[in-house]
Amino acid sequence: MKLEMIAEDYLGSIVVEEGHSPRTADAYRGDLVHYLGFLDGRRSTQELVASYIEGLQGVGLAPSSIKRRLAALRGLHRHAVREGFRTEDPTAQVPTPKVGKSLPKALTIDEVGALLGSVDGVTPMGKRDSALLEFLYATGARVSEAVSCDLLDLNLDERTVLLTGKGNKQRLVPLGSYAVAAINEYLETLSFLRLKASASGALFRNARGGRLTRQGMWGILKKAAEISGIPPERVSPHVLRHSAATHMVEGGADLRTVQTLLGHASISTTQIYTRVSPEHLYEVYVTAHPRGR
């Protein structure tokens, strides 16, 4: 079977069998199309894969992007061997490029307060925006998790929400009193959004009553950033997630707890998300070290 056909089979399998999103499959498709163009009909070998990676490095592609492309190649060739289409995996001995751990762009607590306080909270859309910002900061949710969240996932009496993360893995996350209050005020406006039944469906809606999109959430955050005087390029759903994690660690939360709340498979990922400020490190050092004062 040609590698192009194996690639289509592989892309279908990662959605149906492995639970990846269509967005992930589309990203892998682009990577594999580029790789297949490089092969140009040649049978893949370890030497060709290594040459392909060297070419990506030669044009200055970021190590993180090369790592993602190599992940797509590994997935394809492992699938080919597993399904019996090929007998050898040419990516098995190819080293993965090292990616430096960059510090998260966390906002300060005061900046988050300014951001959350920038929404009017009076109009129906303002109440929705306030509820969304409080929700993102309270839960540390990914934007995809917030978009897919339904009303039935909420339990405001217990102050929890059920989030569905990567690989359709679910986790129960607590909601603080500020988020609960903002969401309750927002829920009273759902009739404005032309909803006939508010007991189910999307939690966050657009003005027409449809599910709010990722782009819509980004727009709400950028607008709030401008009003609060924070450079819009410093604010995104991911930055709020970074900030929530960092502030929890600075407040005394242990990494295992933060890992569970954020839905990370590996605690090493949590450690990247939660690099604390030098000021906080010094404060802890002075407090804890016998000769730190």
C-alpha cells in the first residue's frame, strides 16, 4: 500500500480510536503532506527521515515545530508497522530535537483583577463576558474546554464543573465564589439569547444563542485587555490558564494538585506552567532558610 493511503488510514484512526480532535488531525495532515512531498515517491528510510529533519532545521523552523512534525511522522510509521503495512519504522532511531522550556507569560494578581473588573457586568453580553473571564481564571480551563462546556456540566450548588480535556478525559474542577456569582448572574440572561430550554446546551453563548467560538472568546479577552490598560498581546485564554496555575503555586498549592486541576498527564508540564516569580522565590527563601534573613 502506498504511504499516502496509509497516511489517510492513520489520520482517521487518531480521531476514531485515539480520541484526538479533528483540529489535531488537520495539523498532522499538513505535516504529513509536507513530508510526503519531500519523499516524492521514494520509500522512506531512516536516512531520508534524518535528512528531512535536517532540512527543517536548515530553514530555521523552531524546535517545537520540528518536534510536532516528527511526532506526526512517528505516528504514521508506527501505525504502518502496527497494521502490517510495513515491517520497519524508519523514525525509530531518529532523535527528537530538544525544546527549551520557556517561562509562562503569567499576569500579576493585580493585572488579573483589573482584567476581570473591566467588564461592565450590566448588559446581557457584559454579564456573559464577566462570567467567562471569571470561569477561565477560576478553573484554568483550556479555551477548547470552555467552548465545549455545557450547562449540564455545571453544579453550582456543589460549586464544581466537569471539564472535558484532551483525549476526551474528564475532570471535576472547583469553582470559586466569584465565578459562581458571575455565572449565576449570566444564567439569568439566557432568555435574552433566545433560548427556549436553558437546562442543556452550551454554557457560553453568542448574541444569537449559538455556542461561543474560540475566536469569540479571544475577542472578549482582547477587548477586556484594552479596557484594563494591559497590552492585548499579553492576554489570551492560555495566559489566564498560566496565571491561574502560577498564582495557585505562589499561594501554597502543591504541584500534584495543580496538575490534577489543569488536567496535565505529566507533572513536568505542570512545572513549566508554574514557574513562579523571582520575587516570590526570594520571599520563600527568606522565610524558610535559617540564614535567609
